[in-house]
Amino acid sequence: MLIEHILYAKGHDVATIGPDASVAEAVALLQEHNVGALVVVDAESRIVGILSERDIVRALAEETIGHTSILERQVSDLMTREVATCGSRSTANELMRIMTDRRIRHVPVIDEDSLNGIVSIGDVVKSRIEELETEAGTLHDYLSSGRT
């Protein structure tokens, strides 16, 4: 299955935030959009990072007394700067490999240097389950029709 099919089903909306925003603003956006990651974009809408719930939890675990509260820090302090991306013509299998190898759950989709969507591991699993259900139904119908 191609990533464009996943995006067709789920939509192309992407929750974004600027690198100078506070982590408190990021947390509010994560909750508002009910997502696990925000794509961090600069003033020209270029991807400069990604901030996931995992990034925030790691920062909380490393927080020490006397430092600025995590929520008061900037997104750029916590974000992952090396962002794995894919194109809409990539396959779900390719994306699963990237996610597994890099141990990540969210991958922005870039087409013609423009942010076209974001795919999560949940989106990939859902599409794979749908593929398997369709395949099983087709095989069942074939076998039920009496053809051998």
C-alpha cells in the first residue's frame, strides 16, 4: 500500500508549531489535536524538527532542580532535529522499516518540498489490518464459490 492511500483515508492535516514556541504551548496543541507529535516548522514552513510526547517525557525525566521548568523552555530545546520523512509514493512497508529501524512513531510526508501530511505507526497498522481483512475476504469468497 502506498502512503498516499493512507493519507487519502486519514487526511492531510498536520499539527505544526514554531521552534520558538514554549513547551507549554506544544503540550496544549498535542492535547487539542489529540496527536502524539508536532512537526516543527520555521517561518517559511520548512521542517526544522519534530516534537513528540516521548521527547517531552525524556526531558521531564532529565529535569534537575534549579533549571527552567520544561514547560517554560522552547520547543527547539527538546525537538528532534533529524527528521525522518517519506513521500506519498513510498510504501507502507518502506515506512514500517524506517519506523522500526529508527524507533520512531511519526513520519512527516513531504512531496515537492512541501509538507503533505504525517503518518503514525497507528495509521500504518490500521492500513495493514485493512489489507489483510480484504485479502482474507477475497480468499474466503473464492473458496466459497466452489472453485479449486
